[in-house]
Amino acid sequence: MPATHRHVPVALALILGLFSSSCLVSRRVIHRRGKPITRATAPKLLTASADELSQRLSDLYNAITSFQAKADLTPSIGSVYTGQITEIKDVGANVLFRKPAMIRILGRYPVVKGTAFDMVSDGSTFKASLPSKNLFETGSDDAPRTSKTRLENLRPQDFLSSMLIMPLDPATEAISLNDFIDEDNAYYLLNFVRKSDSKVMRTVWFDRIDLSIDRQMVWYQPSGELATDTRYSKWTEYNEVMFPAHIDINRPKDEYGVVLDLTEMKMNVALRDEQFSLPQPEGSQLREIGATP
């Protein structure tokens, strides 16, 4: 009986030859930050441990004690889940922040420059003035968001929790690290895990080209739904402190978002208590959010 096993290498060689033929091979171009790269231009990806990235985050946060900023604001309603997003252009804003958690945001309408909203929070309670509705709201920062007018559910803490990324709380959180690389991106994903139940609370994305922060995702608990998705870019040095000049905040479940483009930033300036005072305008209607009707 003739031996047949000698034909196997020949067949394999033919198959390999076919797949190595230029007419059957396609090459995909790898991009980094939107630019195609080659062997000669490929940036070296930086390496870091979870602890090193956590320390980097702490250093950024600890460098800030206060700031006074002006920004172009682009609020939006809708989300990727509804299939439609409507943006409101050319709203100006002044933002004041002082640690530990004082924040005030004053929004102005375009052209007429009247006040669109004025809101303040001390980290536990908030106040918000809406002159166009002659309405003044107060309540806990975590009070239910029940208004059918989506932007009325916007809270000062939504700005603060996105503009300043909190460092690790060793008493309640642990960290883990994932390496995410595909044709267009190279990231470290630093996960903040609650110790009590091992749930991932939030994830901070570090670009492996320079270890700058590109994104933060915060999850509702215990459902695990996405609460806030914030993107950061145009990192700029202000008074020797790095801060993103472009911040894109999205709250898909609440169906609204806000984009901030900083036009002026005064970092670590002295701010007075009265700058965070927001009394109820005379004659306005008071609405206590979360109070029993």
C-alpha cells in the first residue's frame, strides 16, 4: 500500500503559500490619537502599576485647593439610549470651587447675558435659582431627580464629581488594573472597587502614551448601570497645576449632559465664604427637592 503521509507537508505548504500571497493578505493600519502609525513612528507605550497610577491621581487632586474659572457651556438633553441628543449652544458659565466640596456654577444665556441658572453646593446640600421659572430649589445632593425638564435635574455635584477625580479612599476602596489595547487605543483602566461587596464603583482611563487621564466612568449601585461618563482632553498647566481645558460630562440614564470648554482659569486663589452664598430671590417660588408634598 503506498504511503500517503508524505503528501501532508506538501498540502500544508500549498495552503501556507496561498495565505502568504499578497493578493490574499490585507493589512490594517494602527492609529494612536487619530493618527496612523508605522514601525518608525509608533509611540512607545508607557508602563505603570495600579499603585503608581493611583498616586498620580492623588497628586493631581492634592495640587488643587481652589479655582475660579470661566467656560463656554454646552448643555444637552437626550442620550445614546434615546437615539437623539439636542445641544444648547453658547451658554457662558462661571465656576467657583474650594475644598473640601464647595462649588458654585453660574450660567448665563447667550446674547442677552441674563442668568440661566445659579447653583451652589457644600458637599451635602444644594441650592439652585432658575430665574426664567421664578423658581428656587433646595435639597440634599443625593435627592431624587424627578423633574420632567431634564436640565432641571442638573446638580452642582455633577460638575464637581466630574471636574475633580477623587483619589483612592483606602478605608473603603481597593484598586485593580486592566490593560486595554486595540487598533485605535491604548489604555490602562484603573478600577475602584468597594471593599464591602467587591463592586466596581468607577473606572479611570489613563492613556498609555503619556498616562494622562482620558475618561472616568461611574456606576450606579447596586444596579451597575452607567451613572456618569466623563471625557477629558486638552490638559493644560495653570499655575503649575495640570487641569483639562475640555470636559465632556454625560449622564445617559438621566438623559442630559454638559460640555465645558475653559476660557479662563485661576488656580488656587483665595475665595471667600460669601462667594458661595446663594439666598432665595425675593418673590421666587421655593421647591424643596425630596421633601414630602
